[in-house]
Amino acid sequence: MLKVERLHHSYGKAQILKNIDLGVERGEVFVTIGPTGSGKTTLLRLVGLLERPTSGSIYFEGHMVDNSERHRLEIRRRLAMVSQKPAVFNASVFDNVAYGLRIRKENGASLRDKVMNALETVGLSGYERRDARTLSGGETQRVALARAMVIKPELLLLDEPTANLDPVSTSHIENLITDIIRKSDMTVLMSTHDMFQGQRLAHRMGVLIGGEILQTGDPREIFSLPQSKKIAEFVGVENMLGGVIAASKEGIVDIKMDGAVVEAISNLGVGEQVYACIRPEEITLARAKEPTSARNIFNGEIIRIVLFGPLARVEMDCGFPLVALITKRSAEEMNLQTGNRIYASFKATGVHVIKK
Amino acid sequence: MHYIADAFVLALKLIFTGDAEVYGITARTLEISISSTLISALLFVPLGCLIYFNNFRGKKGLISFIQTCYSLPTVFVGLLVFLAFSRAGPLGVFGIMFTPQVMVIGQVVLVGPIVTGLAISALSGVSPAIRETAISLGASRFQSVWAVLKEARFAVLTAVMVGFGRAISEVGLALMVGGNIRGYTRVLTTAISLETGKGEVALSLALGFILVALALIVTVLANRFLRVKEADVAQSRAPTS
């Protein structure tokens, strides 16, 4: 459906995108995630043909998009884009949603039906005569979605569609997007800085940091098996312990750190400098040293306990810092307090090893 | 003092009894000014778009030049048009000197910079996101420009009205290229100037009242449009729930 090859883009001396290669299949939801300023918006603007790349090519259904304005317009008519902070025309909600159809020379009853349908889908029936500029942020975003989907684009581009919204509007828009994707055969390329949103919506994800796609894969893969320290940090791997592989036997390695050894699964060789990544939810806490199949058990002192929602984040000092995520209920039943000594355990399979 | 009061009463009489001279001059004035304003709008709003939406060397300089021309002296424009259209001038072959047509041409030249310049300001008041939105929804270049123009409609209309105000109130050009021919090229301003010189103060006053009334109507309408726009803006800036 969409293929991007060796795409580079600069504004003056600032290089925004470096050597981007990307492919999106028909019917797929591809999400680029990355921190603010990583080039996500620029990538979407290039794919949306709002700007021309400094170098590189974009293919749409196998055809390279060339430089002629006519060809670009022809391709642009098959896509639609919703931006982070959509602008609405100084007109009614109806006229805003009808815009894309009118410039495609549609009118009369079919235009009316399509617009009303789109408004119903986004839950804005009855709003058609409202001045679009008096709407709230969430409503404006819904008008923008309706305006884009009413033209039935083959490729829908969504640039951080919930970045400026409150949590309720965010979940509403997310549900809408899921709905729209399910009901139509639209292909979606979306960007977000919210990794959980990416996880909820994406079939495949690409991590865009510093203008480069560092890893692509399905969401589970990216979250559990980040390929580098930058990605691991971005996807929220809180425990990243630096060390060196001291021994390797049958796929199990000993990673030697300052005063501790962590066992992990890895095919890296002895002497490699690595990070052992352990997601906080993989760590089990116990008051006493009990027999367990977990290969890694450390004794440490609780430095801090932070409660949020139903969870408790327990920060420990085991000779190295370690963070565990457990339920609030467990923390209460175990009567965990700052200063307590505690055993933290995790399995060798719960450790993801990244080369330094 | 007595004499001014008499003239004042006579002036009102002329207006309210439907004096043929007064209304003939008024009708001709409107005809000429409205023609020149419409032609200016058709020529110079697109020119404003062309300048605003294209990037070229000397764009800033050109805009400054256009703005300088807002206050072009009417007698100077009159002189240029006179030189161009007089028998010996380059456009003398048209033989339209001292006709309403040449007055319209002169007023178009006079009003052109105002309409162009204010149209550019009007367009630059529209967020660039509007044009991008139009483009991202599949608009062609022309359609996207139209979307921005539509967004700036109140400010563009104001630009045209300001142009009309200048066209209807100028006297130097109308006198020089129109010739103030009774029943043909005599307009409100030239008539006032002539009648005052002749001592016909009552007629001058009557024409003056009408001129002021017309100018007032234009200003009020322009302000109304401006207020509508401001109210819109205020509304769009209001905190959203």
C-alpha cells in the first residue's frame, strides 16, 4: 500500500528525518511511536504530500510519487490527514465535514447522506448547524475525523490525534478510531508519543527516535524485546543494569555487575558489554527467602513506595537499584514499609539482554 | 450667520423634494464609484492572492511599495491618467478623455493599491493551517486558495469597502480627467467644489450632506463586518469545555 524508501528531510541545517524505510500493508494500522520532536509529524506530512522530502522516495500502491503537482494531487485525493490540533473552517459543522466531498464535486442528497452518516459515526448528530469554531477540543477532533473519513480515503494519516485531549476525550477518540478501522478497510498510519496508545491500536509499530526508525515489529515484541537502550528507555523498561557476560552455558549467561550476578537467556558471547533489562512487573517480592524456580534472587532495602491507582511501585537498593511493580493489595498484605529488607526475584527468561 | 442657516434649510429642501440636479449627480457618482470599486475588487483581490501565496524575490519590497501607494495623491494619479489618455498620450487613441469611463479607470488605479494591500493583510490573518487542511483533504492549489479567501471573507470585504470610500470621496482626479461636465462627468465632489466657488452654498451643502451620508453608510457597514469578524474570533478563543 505505502512504501517509503531512504527518506531524508532537513529544515535548513537541522536534519529531521534520516534514512527512513517503511512499509505499510493494505488494511494495516501502523503506528510510529517516539518522543516529542522525533520527526513523527514531519514523516506524516511527507507521506501526506504536504511537503517534499529532501531526498528519498514514496510509493503508493507500487507507484512512485513523482514531482508533478497533478500527480501529487491525484494521490493526495486518495488519502486524508487529521492533525494534532485540527483547524476548522469558519463555517458550520456540516460544511466542515462536507468540504472534502464538495471539492470532489459531490452534492445533493448523496453528499447530505454521507455527511450525516459521518457525523453519526463520530457521535455528533444534531451538531450540523453549529459553528465549528465554538466546539471543544474533543468535539473538534471528532469533526476532523468525520471530515477525513467521509471521503473514504484509502490511507488515513493520524498525527497524534489525542495529544491535546483530556483522558475521557482521548478514550472516546481511541474507540472511534478502532471502530472506523474495523468497519472500513482503511489503512492507517498514525503517530503517537503515548506508547500504551500505540499498543492498544497498532498492528505493527515503528519506534522513531531522533529522526530514525530504530525498530519495527508488533507491539508486544517492541515492549518486551527492545533492541537498544534508547528504545528500552522509551518503552518504559525501568530496570536496565549494565554489566558484562562472565559465563555462558547452554544459552544461559551470567551477567556480572558491581557485586551481583544476573542470570539471563542470551546467545551473546563471554566478554560482551550488555544491559540486562527487567520490566518492573516481572519482579516478585517476598518477606523471606522461599524456594522458587526463579534464577535471580536478591536481598535489598526498600527506598520508596509510590502508590498509583491499583498498583504500587517499590524502589529498592539491592547493591544496585531495582524497581518492582506489584498490586497495592499485595503491598498492604505484606505490610511493606520504607526501610524494610525484602527478597526480590525474577526469572532468567524475564531478563532481556541488549548489547551495549 | 443668517445666510448659512438659510442655505441649510434650502439644502434639506433640495434633498427631500427630490431635486433632479442633486439626484442626477448622486446617481452618476454611485455609478462611477461602484463600477471602479467592483473592477478593482475583481482585479486586485486576485492580485493580492497571487502576491500572498507565491514566494519571490522582492516580495516584501513590493508589499511596502503597495502600502505606500495607499496615500497616493489623487491629483498625481489624475496627472498620470491625463498624460496617458490625452490626445497626444500613449492611450490617446481611445479618445475617452473627459468621459465617465476614464474616471473609472483613474479610480481603479487609485483604489487598486488599497484593495491589493488590504487583501494581502486579510489573507495573512488566516492561519496557514486552514490551507494545509484544505490541501490534506484533497484540494487543488486553486481550491485551497479559495478556502483561505473564504475564511478571510469579512476582512476582504472591508478592504473593498475602504476602496469604495476612497473612490467616492476623491475630487482631484475626477476634476482633472472628468472635466466636471454637467450632466455627464459631474460628480458629488466636483459639483461641491464648483458650486461653492460660484456661491451656490445651498446646493453645495445638500451635495455635501449626501456625500457624508454615503460615506457614513459605508463606514457603518464596514465596521459591522469587522465586528462580526471580531465576535467570531472572540468566540473561537473562548475557553472550551
